[in-house]
Amino acid sequence: MLMKAIIITILCTLPAVFCVRCYQCASSQDSKGEDNCGAYKRFDKESHIAVECFSDESHMPGSFCMKLTQQGPKGFISIMSFREKVVIVTGASSGIGAAIAVKFAEQGASVVLTARNQARLKEVADKCGNYGAKHCIIIADLTKKDEIGKIVATTVERFGKIDVLVNNAGIAGRASIWEANAMELYDTIMATNLHAVVYLTSLAAPHLIKTKGNIVNISSIAAVNVIKPEQFAYCTSKAGLDHFTRSAALDFASKGVRVNSINPGPVETNIAQCLGDRQGEFWNMMQKMTALGRLSDSEEIADLVLFVASDKAKAITGSSYITDNGLLLKRGA
Ligand SMILES: NC(=O)c1ccc[n+]([C@@H]2O[C@H](COP(=O)([O-])OP(=O)(O)OC[C@H]3O[C@@H](n4cnc5c(N)ncnc54)[C@H](OP(=O)(O)O)[C@@H]3O)[C@@H](O)[C@H]2O)c1
């Protein structure tokens, strides 16, 4: 016991580590408020990963610790820390983009939130602020080139660099090719879902090369399968996005920058707003189309984005990750 106390005291004085009682037992305190197991871990201060565990074999090095410092998120810290990273999220005012921005903030990133709706962006930015994350709102319409330029310029001016670019903003819309509004819809969808991504990527490229950062594009299962009629514009934009992902990944590879896409199936967000009252009906139908009989929520997509953007995914580039509750599987696609 005396020996253990001496070891803990020595370890706690080392600059790179700190010691805490084993978090696995934090909830099982006895009546005196003492931990039951008495195990101690030594944590790397940067990664918050246990580098050594003593007193009990069941608490292995390599597991995570509780956040004990004052900065950043409270509670569980994952291995995908984004502290000191600057992340741009387009379409951060709603749905999947909002969830992505908040998750990055939770993991310590400085987050740049961009979209058109200022009030909604402010709400999401406040959530990011709750995690102590630095953040910045940029109001920009991605169909306008000068406004896309503003995103990169403001980010670099404010934070000095770009580590991760998440091209998430996107719109859907229905029309068959022969309908009167088809070409107008096509132009708007292509401008938002594809041209803006290519343009923003090109402007961000020198900064991503400097940081050896990475890009995550939010595509769709519509890139690989035409799920419903009247979706030619959306499907074409997402198929183009997947191919752009692969092409850019090859170009960027020699510079140490990775590019990937995430291809969700149905995720209940505002994207179906154009359907008005029929939104509920639409999501019910989509749910029935999945093999797992469920819709995803935006946080599930955000989790995958963070993984792909993290160093854990350092070997992954030019990939498209389908997360669709087995919708394509059920269709035999
Ligand atoms: N939900 C799904 O089932 C699903 C499935 C597969 C893929 N996706 C993809 O996921 C991405 C996010 O969609 P979501 O479901 O989260 O939809 P959402 O809730 O409607 O969010 C779309 C976001 O894009 C932004 N946006 C749209 N047009 C823009 C423009 N011209 N300039 C700047 N920002 C613009 C919107 O912001 P403002 O309106 O404030 O500008 C909003 O933040 C999209 O690329 C979508 O294609 C969604």
C-alpha cells in the first residue's frame, strides 16, 4: 500500500502524465464515497489515453480516461481528439451538418460553421460553445462563388489554418427531366451539391496541404443507386461527388491529404421540407425500405465523419462509406 502511494506520487509529478482513480469504478463508490477497486491509471496528458495501469490487471493500458482538466469537454474523451484542429463544416445550420459541427466541438476542435440561416447557425454555435470550443459563423450562399471565397479567407484570417473540410451542405428536389422546372432545379442542385464542393476544395487546397489535413464529403446512397423517380438531378450530383472524391483523393495523395465521402441512407432531417405535410409519410416509407427497419439520426453520421477525419483513419482515402440501415441490401443493389 505504501509502495503504491509512493509510485503514484512520483508519477503524478511527471510533466507528461497525471493520475486518477480508475474511471471504470467511479460509479461504484462505497458508502464512504471511496472507489471500490482502488486502481490507479497514469494518463498521457495530450491523448488522455492510459499509458499504464497498476494495482489491477482488469484495467488495461490503452483505455480512455475521464476529462479532468478545465478546458474542453467534460466526461468521456475519445481517442479521436481534435484539439488544436480547425474544422470547416458547410451546411452547419441544420441536420447532419449541425450534428457534425457539435461533435467536432465536443472533441475540442475550433469549428467554422457556415450556411445561409444566421439564426439557426447561432443556435448550433451556442451548442459548440457549451463544449468550450472556439467557433466562428460565416454566412454564405454556396451557389455564389464570392461567398465561397469568403469561407476560406475568413477561416484563415480567424484561425490561421484549415485541418478538416466537411462538405456537407446539400439540397434535394424532385422533377422529371421533361418538366418545366427541371433545368432550373438541376442547375441549383448541381451548384450546391457539386460545384460548390469542387470550388471550396480548390480554395482550401493550399491550406489543407500545409496541415496535411483531410476532406469529408457528405454524399448519399443516391450516388450508387436511383432509389426513386424524379431524382435525376440529386442522384447525378451525388454520383459526381463520389467520383470527385476519388479523383481529388488521388491528386491530393502525394501531398498527404486524404479525401473521403460518407454516403447516408435516410436520416430524418429538414431535407424533406419541400414535401410539406407529406414529410411524415415520406420518412415512414423510407424506414420501411431499410433492412434494419430504422432511420438514422444525424449524430450517427457525425460519428462516422469524425472517425474518417481522425488519425485513426490514416490509411483511408478515396473511399465512400455507405451507412443506410441496409436499404441498398434490401433492394438487392
Ligand atoms: N437526410 C438524409 O436522408 C440524407 C441522406 C443522404 C445524404 N444526405 C446529405 O446530407 C447533407 C446534409 O443534409 P441534411 O439531411 O442535414 O439536410 P438539411 O437539414 O436540409 O441541411 C442542409 C444544410 O445545407 C445548407 N444549405 C443548403 N443550401 C445551401 C446554400 N445554397 N448555401 C449554403 N448552405 C446551404 C442548409 O443551410 P441554410 O438553409 O441555412 O443555408 C443546411 O444547413 C446533404 O448533402 C444531403 O444531400 C442527407
